[in-house]
Amino acid sequence: MPGVRVEGLRRSWGGVAVLHGIDVAVAPGTLAVLLGPSGCGKSTLLRLIAGLDAPDAGRVLIGDTDVTARPPSGRDLAMVFQNYALFPHLDVRENILFGLKMRRIPAAERARRLARAAETLGLGPLLGRKPAQLSGGQQQRVALGRALVSEAPLCLMDEPLSNLDAQLRQDMRREIRDLQRRLGLTLLYVTHDQTEAMSMADQVILMRAGAVEQAGVPEALYARPETVFAARFIGTSPMNLVALEDCDGGGAIAGTSGAPPVQGGGAGRILGLRPEDVAAVPEGQAGGGPGLAATLVSCEYHGADSLLTCRVGAERVTARRPGLMRLQPGTPLHLSWPAEAMHLFEAGTGRRCPNPSLPDRRAA
């Protein structure tokens, strides 16, 4: 299976730069997710790889072949679009086989590929139906089947699950991941949903404003975000980011007093804490270790856990605690966390900086 590499890719629309010299490499046989908010350039990048648009500068390589000037038909890839792009007047069978007929694939070979796709995706009973007679999940399977029968080693997907309800999205994520692994496809998948990215990807490419913010395995982006943007975008609920100020002996959360949570100065730095790393207990029951007095602002019960939003000095910190916590707003709390759970960022640049409280920590 071929990998994908883009080098120095740039694209502008009407004088507005959309991509700023993108450099990305995707290993063969892996599922890479292009992740980011709307307008960050991830779909534009996918279209450039597919050949549906041409870059202003840079090149696209599939395997070791430069395909920048080739049309989509010369790139040996399949694509699944956000709106599925099914022909309403054709049944499932004809929708799946349409591309093969245009390429004049022999009838026997078409039948073999159709049978394989129908068995893999459970489409056998649906082959005679029109798209209007299918559910959203079934239409998604048809779009996947059309990509599958092309037997292209590279598949591109542009937010294919965005039109589905939450439960169906979860089921289809699992199906797509299983299919990719079973067939050994190289798959590039565009989404703005970090849950999809973290649950499916071998590699996450996080984009912002036409540039790559951070790329790596999902656990690296979660455990060691390189920027404030990555810290907030990855994780549910988002990481707490609170301003620090100088105090005697170190840096403290703005507006607090007592033992500083961070060694060294605090001015110009931001402290990051994952809600799941913050312990919150009623005042008087806290154990040892670093911690701060806080006041409960709100308590949200989510079933498996509760989210406690607390006021700490001039800032707010959210803690995620298991199960149901019956606490009223205004309850005095004590917050604590391990030193290794602290992430530090420069306020001016938003870039990660070392935590002087412990050796620089990197994800395994």
C-alpha cells in the first residue's frame, strides 16, 4: 500500500491564503485523521491530494510518485464525500458499480467486486433499493461500497459521518476502522470531531488557520500538547488553562495565595490541567500534596462522572470526578493534582514550555 506525502503545499483563494506551506507524511497502511475547526484548510488539503484542485506551490506524492500534475483518475485512489453523492435514480447495485462501468471493467470482475463489497458491508439485501429508501447509515455504507469496489489502495474521506446521529456515528466509526485494518488501506479521514480522531486514528494531524499545529499519535497530542490550541482542542472536557502570576517562591494561579503550585516565576505563563487529573473534595477532607482552596460554581452530572466547575482566585478550574456528586453551588472545596499533571505554556506565543517542577515529560 502506498503512503502519502505533501511538501510545501500552498493554496490561496482570491488572494486569501488557505494553506501555508503544508508538510505532511502518512505511512502506508495507516489511518491518518486531518483534524481541526471549520475553515482550517483540512478539506482543501484533502482535495489537493485527490487532484480535485491544484496547489499554487508544493507537490503531492503517492508512494514515491509525484502526482501533483495528474488528474484524479491518474492517482489510483477512492474518495467518500460528506454528502455521499449517490445517484437518486440508480439502485444500490448501480450506484456501487457506476465507476467501474465508466472505467469499462469487465462484467465478471464487476460482479466479483460487488459481491465482496456487499458481503463486507452487509449490503446484500439492499442492492435493489434506491437511495431514498435507505437510512443515513445505509447510504453511508453504499458510499463506502463504491469506494471499496474500486480496490484503490488509498482512500480519502471528507467528514463522511457528519450527517448521522450520535449512536450511528459511533457504530460507523468502528466499521470504518475495522474495514481499514482488514483491507490494509491507507486512509486519510477529515473531521472536526476530536472524538472521531482519538478513537480511530493511527496518526492525528491537527490543523489551524491553514497550518499544521501538531501531528503525532493520539496519545501524544493528549499527553503532551505543544500549544494552547492543541491543549484545548484535544480532550473531553477541554484542558483547564489558567493564568499564573509571580508570588514568593514560584508561580501561583492569578488571585490565589498560599503555596505556589509551580516552581519559578508565574508571570507570562499559563498552567494547563486536564479535568480528570484534578481531585476535588469538600474542604477539610483533602489529603496532602499541592492544592488550593476553591468554591463550587456548578456541578454537571453526566452519568459516569460529574464535572465540577470551581472558582479558584480569579480563574475557573473544572474537575472531573467519578459518579454522582451531590454538591451545591458555593460549597468550599479543596483542589489538588500531581505535579506531573501540570502543563505550562508561554502566554505570548501559546507554545509549550518546560515544567521546572519536574524533568521535561514526553509521551511514550
